[in-house]
Amino acid sequence: MKKAVSDLIQKVLMVPPKHFTVEYAINPWMGGKVDQPKAQQQWDTLKEAIEKQGVKVLTLDPVKGLPDMVFVCNSGIIHDKNVYLSKFRHPERSGEEKHYLEWFKSNNYKIHGDNYSEYFEGGGDACFSDYKTLWAGYGARSNKSVYEKVKEIGDFTTVICDLVDPKFYHLDTCFCPVGATSALWYPSAFSDATQKEIRSRLPDAIEVDDKEAAAFVCNAITIRKDVISPIGVSEKTKQALSKLGYTVTEVDMSEFMKSGGACQCLVLKL
Ligand code: ARG
């Protein structure tokens, strides 16, 4: 049986929200004024929920003028000690790239993707359920063809996922692996072909409804047997998760949702 990433994960990287604001709109959710102390509190609560599962949280210093750097999951995708670096679609976020590169270098990652023509937004669009299966989203942000290159970081199957709804602009807004055979997912964010692929590869996958999708429930992060999610998981979904042996920890992510992000976006799995 394939080992789930959620069971193996030991370390993650997070960026404190000191300079987090909403200053531009590059996705349909962005808008509103961020309550900074509240954002800090929500971020701390998420960090504690992760640490409670025995996972070490490393931090990278935020940079003034890069308000979305808090969403460090977009910095790249990691497989063992290899990282494939992101290249952001929007110039508003390109300035983050050099800070991530520096961190990866000084933490001894083997660097891949330091020069390529496509766009790729790292863990926002790509994630492993087990280390032999990469879920590879493309559409609003990453280009499909980049995954031919991302392959070089390891030996795994790449499952291309077509994202068809502009509201669900990153894979992690509509898909969250739960163990090696399940996920929380929002079917209508995907093409018919991708829906079929998800159903066949993840027989225990749990569909969320419109309301849960809008509450960013799929932007959860599974660690061990806990699904850490934004508030809004329905009783039905909780029961379905419980049947598979998972509990749910809901954390208020209201401030980060003003930027179109939540739990999964704030955390890079190392
Ligand atoms: N405002 C950020 C952007 O649009 C949010 C990124 C959220 N990150 C994610 N992994 N979905 O780029």
C-alpha cells in the first residue's frame, strides 16, 4: 500500500503575516481590509494545530511590500531534498521568488526550475497524496506543459487536473488529499475527464457542496488523522471523514480568505 504524505509529513514552512494586506486583486476572492492582529491570531492558531500533530513548523521572515508572501505554499513543490521553483503568473507576486530561492539554497535543497518559460505556482497547484502520485493542476495560474519539467524532481506519476472554474483558481482551493485514497474535493471545479480520474484514483474521495467550497473547506491540510480546515465543514462531510478515521479541526481563516487563501495556502510541506 502507498504511504500517504499526511502520515509521513515531519516539517513544514510558514511565513508570519506581519506584512499581510490585500492591496491588489489577482483572484476573484480578493478584497476587504485585513485586521492585522486578527490575522496574526488566526495564523498562530493554525500553527498550533499543526504542531499539535507533532509536526515541526519552520518560519521564513516576511518581506515588506510582498503582502502575499504569507502564502508560502506557492513557493515551489518539494520531493525529498529537491525543490521545483515557482514562477508566478502575476508580477505582483514575482518579487517573492528570490526570497524563496535563498531559503531553499540555505536549507540545502537541490534547486530545479531556476529558468523556464511557463508559469508554475508550486503547492498552490500541485500536491502529492503519496510520494508516487503528483496531482498537477493548471488553468488560471500554472501552465499544463510545465509538469513535463516538474517530473525531473522525482519518480512519480503525474495526474493532470484541468481547473475549469475561475473561482477555484488553484488546485488547493478545490482539492485536499486525505490519506492515500481519499480527498476533500469540489467536483464542478474540474473538467469531466479530471472528475473521472479523481473518482477512479481516490475511491474514498469526499465531495463537498457549494457552501463548503465557498467556505474554502477544500483548502484544508491533512496531518496524521486530523483534517485542519477553515470553518464550515458540514456534518455530512465530518461523518464521511470520521468513517475513514479522520477528525476535523476547524480554524477561523477569515482574514486570509480576503486574499483567496486559507490553511493549505499558508503551509509548505517540506
Ligand atoms: N492572493 C494570493 C494569490 O492570489 C492567494 C494565494 C493563495 N494560495 C494558494 N495556495 N491557493 O496569489
